[in-house]
Amino acid sequence: MKKIFRIMIASAFMIGAISCAKSEASLIPAGEEVEVTFVADLGSLGTRLIADGTTVDEVAWAIYEANKPNQQAPLAALQGTLKIENKQATFSTRLVTGKAYDIAFFAYKAKDAAGDNIVDPLYYSVDWATKSVTVDYSKPLANVEERDCFWHVEPNLLVNAPLTKTFTLKRPLAQLNFGVTPEDVTLAKKAGLVVTHSSVTVDTYTSFNLFDGSVSGPKTITFATNDIPDMATETLKVKVDGVEKEFEYLATTYVLVADKITSDVAAVVNDGTQDINTIKHTFVYLQRNWRTNIIGALLTSPANFTVVVDEKFVDDYIK
């Protein structure tokens, strides 16, 4: 019995040693270069045209050494720009084991370019030296889906071995929507009011920091008159008292915000030749990566409205 017991202890020791050896073998000694692969993913965003992320077609990325907040530039050769396909972009590079890195992504609609050319963002500019993004408000129009953008920062990522990692990007924006009931649209048409254009005025910011998410440059912007979303193909779905209801878009826009703000907002609806109605509300709540919906009989009875702040942009969402 004693011999059998000793054999069992020895076997257990050998198994433990083999297990430890395998575990240690999975790590690379510090100071070695290994290949890492990163995937920037826009997440599950639904299939409808508004807020489905399909206008976002390029992502800029940069890698810094962690715990060095005063760095003025990414590490040498560790920044770039990639085309997004099927709401994802993948790149591989080599990093040094035993070190930690800060990694930032910013995805956007690029200016028109032929083929696979990498080009500048349409409505944003990225400055990796200041780790910031600035919004272009030189020609702001309402109802422009191409202002959509996504962002992610991964701080202090320690590299000990080759790895593949996926990062889900989220919006640094709130979405503001004005929606009218189909019944109210019918009543307005009987009164000769047919909305075809709209503008939106809202408080926003001019820039944000890619690493800490802070915003700067508060500003009130009027997104100028533009075609409303096609009422025949796009509906605004909002849960009201637990029941999902459909509204027709009067106006929509993306708003750069701090994590949470309140703003006075206004939408002016137009029939293509003249303004029909102005819809104003005060202290409207806007939250990053959420949408705020002002809904009701906004054409014939603007005072009859509901504000719903919803984390669900579309059919699916990333919380």
C-alpha cells in the first residue's frame, strides 16, 4: 500500500510539472517581438439604413506605449488607416512582449475616393499628436447619415505572447430624432401641409479626446435645411410604455456630446418652399451612444409630444 501511495504522489507531481511547463511555454520572454492581430468591429447594428453603420467605411488606428501620457506621437510605424468591410477591419503588427500599450481606433465616413484609396474623413479630422478628433461644422446639414462615427480606446494592453483581439467600437455621439405619428401626417396633408425638408438646432461640441473621451469647444449648431429621410422606406421605431410604435422621421442628426448633457433643441420643418412649423423643446437629455426621440403629433399639435431616451439605436445594439 505504501509503495502504491508513493507512486501516486510521484505521478501527480509529474503531471503538475508538465502542466506548469506547458503554461510557461505559452509565454514569450520579455523583450521579444511577437505578431498581434487586432479587429475593429462596429458591432451588431441592425439592417435599416439610418444608424446601421454602413456609411462608415474607414478606420484610423494608432498605438502608444502605455503609462506615458505626455507622448506626442504614436510609436514608430504603429499607426495607420484601413478600409472597413462588413463593419470590420483587421490589421496585424509586431509588438514587444513584457510591455503594455494604449491602442485607439476612430472609424468614419471617408471622402469619396476611387478603388481602395485611403482618404481623409468627410466630417472629422484626426490629430494623433494631441490624441483628438475635431468635427467639421463648416457646412452642417440636417439628416446626414454620413456624420456617423465610432471610436474605441484600449488602455494598458499587456502583451506576453502572440494574440488576436477584437475591439467593439461605439459612437461618441448621441442621435437626435424628431418623429411624427402616421395619423398626424395624414391630418397635416389634409390641411395642405406636406413636409419634405427640415433643419435641427442643438448644443454640441467641436472636438473630443480619443483617450479619455472628454469634449471641448461647446457650440450651438444649426444643421441647415435638408431633405428629410424617405418616409416611404424609413420609419422611426420607439418603445412607448413598453410597446414599440412606428413614427415617420421629420428630422435626425448626430450630436457630439459629453457622456450626458441637456440641450435646448429645435426642428424647423419645411415643404420645400417655406417653413411650416417650428418644434422647440428645452432641457432635452442627450447621452453618448444613445438616441433621443422627440415623438408625437408634432405637425398639428406640437405641444403633444413625448421624449424617449433609448439605448437601442436600431434592431440590435451594443450597450
